[in-house]
Amino acid sequence: MALLRRLLGLAGPAGRRGCCSKRPLPPALLEALQAVAGVPNVSCSGAVREQHGCDESMHRCAPPDVVVWPQDVHQVQELAALCYRHDVPMVPFGTGTGLEGGVSAVQGGVCFDLSRMDRISELRVEDFTVAVEPGVTRKALNSYLHSSGLWFPIDPGADASLCGMAATRASGTNAVRYGTMKSNVLNLRVVLPDGRLLHTAGEGRHFRKSAAGYDLTSLFVGSEGTLGFLTRATLRLHPVPEAMVAAVSAFPSVRAAVDCTVSILQTAVPVARIEFLDDVMVDACNRHSGLKLPVAPTLFMELHGSQHSVAEQVQQTEELVQQHGGSRFAWAQEVEERQRLWAARHDAWYAALALRPGCKGYSTDVCVPISRLPDIVVEAKRDLQEAGLTGPLVGHVGDGNFHCLLIFDPEDLDETQRIKDFTQRLGRRALALDGTCTGEHGIGLGKRELLREEVGEQGLATMRQIKATLDPKNLMNPGKVL
């Protein structure tokens, strides 16, 4: 397995002390952690540590030395200050649903599991804002908002924690209309590495725009736990649409489906969701979720608005689909039908794994300008076929982002090498088309070299300067991103 990790580029990175130069946790620190959080909220159990040392990715498990469960922000401050004084690394943990090894404790240290901080506060219906702690997931928030007429539409496939979504700058199927976490986080309460408290937009503030100084909120959105602990996020909410209609259409080719996506966007149809699935992915979803779709490149779409506006959008979209050779254009307005369709989309990862039982999955994503999307999707599909890889394509093509879900046998070293080569080619192909090596998964452990190629040496140096200013001891999630 060690060779497998090296071939995938998943070996732990050398950090401040080097990933293999862990030292035992000072006994005095362990006792101090227990004094702050309480003995039941501190664990050195091997099983608990293993659980907190990996996410949903294929990156190696690197367990922390100890896991703590803070109950409130004051405990986070005290615990962080203790670790800082003892020069012990700290790793934030939400739900563990990341895809780039962001929670791996590559230098050991203390994992802060923030899931028990799960309060929802400061719901301001008239201002369309709410504040949540890091243990609140997107489904829990929307359940809480059920009778308010508001919702939070950002929906990555997993039921991730909202502060974790902010930390990775997540998005999802609704991003084409409602944006990503970047545009829906208004304020963050951050515990800095030494325990100091920062409100990125000022304490209690929840305005929609500001020109007051540096945009500290955006600095921490996407920081992947390397600058501080996100202990509360003030989020922008949206009104629940009067009408929602979903649709499915099959296309004769990948290019036809993606070209149709571009046409829909260029025609200014205010589509809320537009998702692409290639023929391999459709076949997998049919088997896994009991669908009966034609096995062909397919678009899942959803339109939001008033009854009248949605009817107009349906007509426009149907005409565009027909112009691009789309067939079996079927609309679903009932809640149960729509939920079944999107549940199948969100279960795409498990559907892909079921194509080769007993194999592992490795998910990668890129994002390019909309005009370049048809080219990169067609090239990726051709590359997969030439490399002999099983890699269903699925993605949020409405904002230029798509995923390749690579399924492979970890014991087959030749296939493993082909996986690594393909992911590197895909990332560099996106960069060559003026895109990014990751649209929503983040950098974590796996894409640090591609980040260097994307932002350049000066860009990376500037990021390092910011990191050194806020975390001079390099204790916050060391070895990630940079």
C-alpha cells in the first residue's frame, strides 16, 4: 500500500517538523485539555483517532494524537491557546466528508471535533440571515428554516457542516443560480491559532456589502483550516421559490449536451441547477437508484421562480434542448419526483463505486470558463477511454465545474499509475484553458503542486506570507494547501 500511496501522490507532506517527526504529546498538555473540555470530551482511543484521521478521499489515514470535543467558543479559545503554548499542531474536524485529505493529521497533534457546537442563532427573517455554529449541517439548517419561507440552497453532495463548507469554499448543484459559499458567507467568528477571537466583518454585523478595509471574510472562506477555527458563520438565506420544476433530457453526444448547457446560459434562462452525467454515470445511476433513463449523455435541470416565470423558462429550455438534439425531454414538478431525481444525482459517488464492487474511488474536479467547457469534457472523455479507465463524468456544468469519479483496483499498480497520470493531465488541461485545478474540492494534500502552477511562485509566496502572519508557528492544519 505504501507504493500505492506514492503512485497516487498521497504520501504525507513534510511540514514544519516533517511529517514523520512526530513527537509524543506532553502529558501536561493532555491533562490540561481534559481540565478545559472535561475528561469525557477528550479521547486517545485508537479507533476514535483513526476515525478522525481521514475523510472520504483516498489519501492515507493520518490519525491525531488526541481528539477533543469543545462545547463552546470559549473552550476552543482555551484549548487552542494550550496547544499554541506547547507547539502542538491543531486540526479542525467537522463531518469528515472532504475529498482532498484535509483532516489528515500529518504531523499528529490535536484534532478539534467541533460537531457538538451545533447551535443555530440570530435568525433574522427580514434580513435573510442566520448564524450557525460548526456542528450545524446544511440539512439541519434547512429543517430548522422549514416554516420561515427561507432556505440555504448551497448543497454539496454530502450533508456537510456549514462551517466546513465555508472552510473549503464548497458549492454544489444550485451554485449556478445561488453562488458558492464565497458569496453566501457574510461574517465569520474565528479562533486564531493562539486563542484570540476574530470577527471577520465585525462582531454581530450581517450586511450584504461593504467597502471597509480588507475582506477578511473571504480570506478565511476556502482557507481549509490552515488559518484558524471557524466557530460561527453568518449566512445569507434565500426565499423558497414559489415553483420548482425539474427536467431530464438525453443527448446524442457529450458535446451536444455541454453545448446545450452553454446555450441555455447564454440565452439568460435563470436555471437553478443544470447537471451533466455522461453515459457511464447514467448507467450507474440507473442500476443504483432504480432509474430508467436512456444510457446516453444526459442533463438534469431545475428551474425556480413564480408559476408564470417557470412556465416561460420551461418553454425556452425545451426549445434549446431540441435544437441540440435532446430527446425524451420530461418535466417533473411533484416534490417526490424531483427529490428522487436529485437523490440519484447526489448518490452518484456510490453508484460509481457499485460499477466495480470491491474497488476504490478517487474523485477529482476542475473548473474552466463556460466557453471552454465543451472542449475539456470531450477531451477528458477521450482520455479516459484511451487510458482504459473507469471514470464516470458528472458535474455542475452550469458554472463550468465537473468531476471525474475514478474507480480502480488499489492492488493493480499499473492502473493506479494511470489514475495518477490522468488526474494530473486533467488538472493541467484545465489550467491551459484558463481554468482552475479544483472548482470545489479544495487543495488539501493532493493538489498542492497544481496550485503552484495555477497561481505562480509570487501567488504562492503571498499566501505563505499571510499564513506566517496569522499562524507563525505553522500549527493550524500543517501540510495542507501550501
